[in-house]
Amino acid sequence: MERFQNYIKEVIDWNDHIKTFLNSENIDRNDDIWEKLDQLTNVIEGISKPAELNQEQLLNLQQQVDHLHDDLESYFTKRQQIGTVYINEPFVNIGEHKLPPLPYSYDALEPYISREIMRLHHTKHHQSYVDGLNKAEKNLKEARTKGDFSLVKHWSRELAFHGSGHYLHTVFWDIMKPKGGGKPSGALLQEINKYFGSFDAFKKHFTEAAKAVEGVGWALLVWSPRARHLEILQSERHMLLTQWDTIPILVLDVWEHAYYLQYKNDRAEYVNNWWNIVNWRAVEERFDKASQLKWKPF
Ligand SMILES: [Fe+2]
């Protein structure tokens, strides 16, 4: 009987674990998966006194749980095969983007990036991209409402500049952390080795690309769902020279506002030091999600 009680406890834990996961991914309550989990909950709740269940009833329970387990497994396999991202977050309404909070304090990246730079970069520069993106979205909505597209070129440029600025900075904050550095591991490292030959070869290429960005811009490691491999890109400003249909995995801001107060015009030293604060776990997570997206290759 103890074996069955342990089994029931495992099923309860497993059920809770799946529900926590679905909640964390904001899976819609109307999705079939919830119905299956609710069925499982009902089965479990029906066993208030497992000691009173006979062997046949327990076997019956086990069968029901096994079926649900199979259903759940095929559900997740199917979602992964079609590259579905498990996110049903409410979308951002037009003109309602917000400045995301930094995942650490302003002085957390010292001595590599000073508190003063981080504070200005986040509260002034990034905020201005959020504001600019909201303004562009609202003005383009107004253009659609009025059927007046005389300024569509201007607002489209604003949308690209501020939108790219907002999205890239949001990634940038997430891919850094205090006491970062080192190397990635797992699938990302394998992919880096496969495409660039070695981590050192990748690091050299990325560093040189960052140093050589003309004017202001970014160096980016991206996943290409089409080519199904990684690539290193430069971006001038936030949005020029991009290779569309790729997903940034690791990004480095080489605008002067990102380093000038501390490094003056020595971008190379800033770039070299930046490697000490890369949050490879976050980069790996982005890669794991991005690499699930695969288009037909051409
Ligand atoms: Fe920036």
C-alpha cells in the first residue's frame, strides 16, 4: 500500500508541476491541455482514502493517469514540432510599451560598466526609445484612422529606430549580469563550435564586429530560422544593416552613450571588458527558444 501512496504523491506533484509550468507560460485556460489536467485532478481528488481502495481500483487509477500522461506528452511534442512559443501574454496595446525594470541594480555591473552609465542608459536613453516607439505607433494608428499617410515615411522610420532601440536594449539588459563571463554550454556551445569552429573563433569575430561598427550601433549574434544556423551581424544605429528574419541571441550596444563617460573613445577596451558580464545562461535560454523556430530551408 505504501508503494501506491508514493505513486499517488508522485502523480499529485507531477500534476502541480505541469500546472505551474502552464501558468508560468500563460497558456490560455481554454486550451485543451487544462481540461486534461483537470481530469487528472478529479481522479486524484477521488482518492481521498487510498488505503480503502482495492487492487482493481488502484490499477484503474494507474491506467487513467498513464493515458493522461501519454496525452500530455503528445501535446507537448506537437507544440514543439510546430515551433509554438508557449506564451500567450496579453499583447502590448498600441502606444503602451513600458520601460522594463533592470534585472539588477545600477551599480551591479561595476567595475565594468559604471552606475552612472547604467542609470542614464536605462532611465534616459532606453526610456526615450520606449516613448518614441509609443509615439510612432499612435501616429501610425491615427494615419490609419484618418486615411492620411502623408507622414508614413517619417513615422515608419521612427517606428524602426525607436522600436529596434527598445527591443534591443530589453535584450541587452537581460543578457548581462554581475559576475558573468566564462563560456556558454550545451546546445548553444555546440552550435557555436559547429558554425564558427570554436568559441574563441566566435569571440574574436564578435569582438572585431563590435569594434568595427561604423558610427553608432550594435554587434549581434543571431539565430537564423531559415539557414538554421547562428550568424554575427552589425547594426548601424539600431536598425540599419540588419538581416531580417533572424532572431538576436546576444547583443552588444556600442553607441557612445553605452561607454563614453567611462571609456571615452576607447570602444575596444569597453568591448573587451564587456565579455566579463555576459549572462550566458540567459543567452542559452534565448537560443533554446529561438532555435525551436524553423522555417523551410532555402
Ligand atoms: Fe544604448
